[in-house]
Amino acid sequence: MMQLRESGYKEANGINLYYEIYGEGKPLVLIHGGGSDLQFDYREVIQRMSGQYKLIGIDLQNHGRSEHREVPETFEQDAKDIIAVLGQLGIDKASFWGFSNGATTVLLIANLFPAKVEKIIAASGVTKRSGMMDGFFEGMAQATIDHMPQYLKDNFLKLNPDPRKLQHMFEKDSQRMIHFKDWDDSMLRAIQSPVLFIAGDNDVMKTSHIAEMHNLVHGSRLMIFPSGHGSYMMANENGNVDKALIDFTVAQVEYFLSN
């Protein structure tokens, strides 16, 4: 079941962000990762969950169908943009599922806007540089758009057939990660909302870091899947979908949200 109920643009702090809404029920906001968009990361999730929840996907600044900013990207700006869109949609409180950079963003929403948050699913997020696989930041500092996965470039250009916008998105995303600063542990300790941390055992984030975040957020839950980066919830880098694994992931998320 995957019936689009509503789509369009909402103004968020000076730019227009694209959104889609599926299903009815309690609101669950879906926040994609770097270089991606809501449909690319959450197509499989939406197919499985739109019968039980009101799913709200948002393309963040410089991504998907949303407008671009010239200023540097920050997780704080993304968090404020998401809350602004939800305000215009009349949603005062919701649960949030973020993947990769989106997971870092939804954890920040729980820290900055606790009254807006019901529950959090943080999928393959990071809050410390040491949490990324060895060599990540050194590689990022040397990366050009030629190093960006072709499937992400193809996906962006399908939505935005403008190579200049693709270059802009790449530069803004890569600079945000190059200049990423560690969170103080107090930011995670301050989160009061229930949090489910999930990741793959062959992820780009170290499993030890996911466990560290779990230990800092009081009462949070933790699940590590036998998978790579995100293939527990979407197609892998080769376009293959592990339907049984994604079914299992969604079942665990639904259990977390309903208990």
C-alpha cells in the first residue's frame, strides 16, 4: 500500500522544501541521508508502513526537489527547516525516522525541540568523528564529484536535470562532513524521547559508536542488522532489495513505535 495523499512545497526559513504525505494515523516524519531524497531512501519503508501511519517525507535543503541555499549546510538548519515544514502542515508533535545524516538531524531535533518529538528512530547516524569508519574524513577531504556514487548522481539528475545543482549539492554536503564537529555527550544525555538506534554490522559507522550513543541516551534501544549502510531499509548500492530483512526492520520499528 503506497498511495500518495498530498505533495507540494512549504516555505522553510527562506526556501521552499518539497514534501510528500502517505497514509493516515500517527505522524512519522522520514528524513533522508546526504546526497539522497525522501523517495530514494524510504520507498521500501513507505510501501510497508503507509497503511498504519501518516508518513511525511521531506527533501532537505539542496536535495531532491527542494530549493538550494548558498550558505553552508548545517544539521541545525535542517532541524529548523523540518520543524518549520511540520508547523505549516499543522503537525505539532511527531515521531521521526532519520537515515545517515538524517539520523544525526533527528537526534538534534530531539535535543533542540523536545516538545515536538514523540519517538526517534536513528538509523546509521553519527555524532563523533571517531564514529565513522577509519579513513572516512581523509577520503572526504580529497573527494570530488567523480567519487560520488553514480546511482546517487543519476537519482539527483532525474529529479533535477541541472549538473550545476548536482555540483552544488555535492559541495555543500561534503563540506558539512569535512567540518563536522563532535557532539558533547551532554547533548545525547539530554534527550528525553524514546530512541531506537539501528545500523548495519558492515556500516560506514562503527558499531561501537552506535552502541556508545545508545549508552548515552537513557532508556534507548539498540539493534544491529547483518547488513551494510542502509540495506536493512532500502536497496543496496547495487540496487538489490533484501525484502525479508526490510520486512524485519519495519516490524521492529513498528513494535518500537507502538509500545
